[in-house]
Amino acid sequence: MVARERSPDLLTAREPDDGRGRRQVRVLAVVLLLNLLVAAAKILYGFASGAISILSDGVHSLADSASNVVALVGVRAAERPADSSHPYGHRKFETLAAVAILVFLLVTLVHVVEAASARLIAPQPAAVTPLSFVVMVGTLVVNVLVVRYESRAGRALRSEVLLADAEHTSSDVLTSLAVIGALVGVALGFPILDPVVALAVAVFIGRAVYRIGRQASDVLADRAVLDPESIRRVVMSVPEVVGCHEIRTRGSADHAFLDLHVWFRAEMRLDEAHGLSHRVKQHLMSSFPALRDVIIHIEPPPDAARRQA
């Protein structure tokens, strides 16, 4: 038997918070504007100076901007309520947006490796001037502010896509530091550092690809998101519950679904078992705010548990 009736309190699946989607869109719009400014500054100066490290870093920032656009689309889709075609809601569109960010990172990675390799094979001098450091330090400051702003918003909203995008932008901070170091080396007479650091940029991008890919695969592969033992303790704290097993969770950190088998006394009437299952569900959803719905399979206890009851 499965207990899944609707009722006016916490027993029903929680609907997405419309305000959450609007706040995510607002954050992404601000980040998109800043990333476009950073990318334009680096790319224009990279072409003008011939510094492949700056140009590659600018392409990386441009990928940030493109991923912001994808994230905006994903968030708008994810905030739509559940319907007959998507009974579990649309929140996985956020995860798909994170996967799209990963694809942009991979494209950037290929571009950086190709450009740096070509410069190593056919070296070309890069012009390093005080303006080079002004551009890089200025964009570095902007990137640091963007990461702090987006990470704080992502944690507050428990948003996969904001945290993934902040992770993407954080790689820009590391690459900008590496590029500044390369410019110092080129100015001191070591031009080889320009393409070498461009390859280091590829390492930073690869690191971000791995982290975002791991997080997205956990959601898409339905990895457990809540500790089964914690769930068991909450269930067993409800009087008259004999036991539980087959505890399964899936979803994301802020949008999880739970199903489990709960044992009630074999002699309990159907209406009593039904009411008790709703008390268990209410207790679970109160204890774990990330839960959006709970499906309880009502069962009599196995022989050993029945003898102990």
C-alpha cells in the first residue's frame, strides 16, 4: 500500500518558490553584464598586445558570459511548477544548464590548448606594458567580486546553477593570477611564459569541468541526497512505527524526493495506518526542508519484528 494523498498542510509536495527564480535571474543578469565587460577588456587587449595568455583568459571569460545566458534559460525553465508531463517538477533543467556550462568550458579548454601549442611551436613576442597590468588587475578584482556575490547568492538560494556558475568564474580568478605572473616573466625577458601560462589556464579550466561534471552527474544519476540513517531516526521517533527499510532519495540538495517502506502493527486498521503514515510524512518534511514529496509504502512488519511488537 502506498500513502500519497493530498492534504492542506505539509503532507503535500512543496511547490517551487516563485521568488527564488526571480532572485536567481537577477543575480545572473548582473553577473552576465560584468562577465561581458571583463571578456571584452581581455580579448581586445589580447589582440592588441599579442599576449596569448591574456587572449586565452579573455576567451575563458567570454565562455562565462555564454554560460550565464544558458543559466538564465535554465532557471526560467526550472521555476515552472509541476504539470502532467513533468510530475516531479522542472528543477532538473537547472542541472541541464550546469551541464551546458560544462560544455562551454570544454570548448574553451580546446581553444586554449590549441592557441598555446601553436605559440610554443612558432614563438611570437608579446608586448607587455603598464596597461597590461591595469587590464589584468582590474578584471581580476571584478572576477573576485563576482565569485563572492554569486557564491553567496547560490548558498542562500540553494541553487545548483548559481553555485556551478560561481565555480566556473572562480577558475577565472586563478587564471588571471597566472596570467599576471606570466606578464611579469615576459617583461623580465622570458617570453616562453606566455604560452606556458596559457596551458596552465587549461589546467584550471579542466578542474572546473571535473567539479561541475561530478555535481551534475550526481543529480542526473539519482545519487542519494539524504543520509538513510538520519531518515530512519526521524521515522522511528514517531510513536507506533515498528520499523522501516528500503529508504531511497534522489534529486538535488534543495529539491529532493524520498520513498521508503514503513512497518506498522499487523492488526492496525487501514484507516489508522493511513493516518499514521501521514504523521510520518509530516514529520519527515518538517525535519528535512529539502524534501518536496515523500511516498510511504505501508507494510506489516516481518515475522521477527511482529513478534517483538
